[in-house]
Amino acid sequence: MKIKLIYIGKVGSVFADGITCYLDRLAHYCDVETVSMKEAKKLPPEKTVETEGARILKALEGEHCFVALSEDGQKMPSVEFANWLSVSRTYTSTITFVIGGAFGLSKEVKDKADLVLALSHMTFQHDLAQLVLLEQLYRAMTIMRGENYHK
């Protein structure tokens, strides 16, 4: 199984070590690819979301399964997320996760997603969302293998 993570913006130094830690941990379970996309700057929020959404959709061409992260998405416990991943990997070799920029993801991106997932009821900046997602992916892998990390 391969996990691909597409996100808008750069990873700040505050979260870089944690992100690297979980990328390294995940590498023992699956291939992981991260793709940073440039922020649309100096545009009104609606135009920013539209521009970034078009870039994301172009990057998703040919992807068979993708998850859009959004605070208005489905909320699920870690075990349920692990079960979703386990089932999903039976019909696709790559699962792509998408994290939007400062103003979130466009409706078009969310409408095309196989799953719109919320990490919390709260909104996170993109690099913190990336860290939380990677930790949950790692947790899901350990759940799927019956390992001791998940408690």
C-alpha cells in the first residue's frame, strides 16, 4: 500500500521534527510520498480556494482513492479509521490524503473525494493537520497489525 499526502504550503520548523518522525515510522508499513503545493497568494479567500482547488484536482488526475481533510468532514475514532484503511487497501494500491491551505478545500475537491474526513471539530493549520494525520496513519497501521502502540 502507498500513502500519498498532498498539502498546500510549507511545513514550519515547529512541526518538522514530528512530521519526519511519523514519516520514518510509517515507512516500515507502507510507501509514503508527500507533495507540497504552492499557496495562492494575494487573492481574496474565495479565489484562493478556487485556485488551490484547481491545482489539487490537476495533481489528483489518475488517483483512484483520495481523502479530503476538512473540519466539516466525517469524524471517526482511530479503530474505525484503521478499518476504513484496511478495507480501502483491498481495492486500491494508493490512498491520497489532501490538506488544504489557510481557507480550506474547494467544494469541487470535497465533492470528488471518496471520503471527507475531519481530524477534529476544531480547525488546524495545515502543518499541524499533517502531523496529526501522520500520527493517526501510523496508529492505524499498528491497529491493523495488532501491535502495542494503540492504547
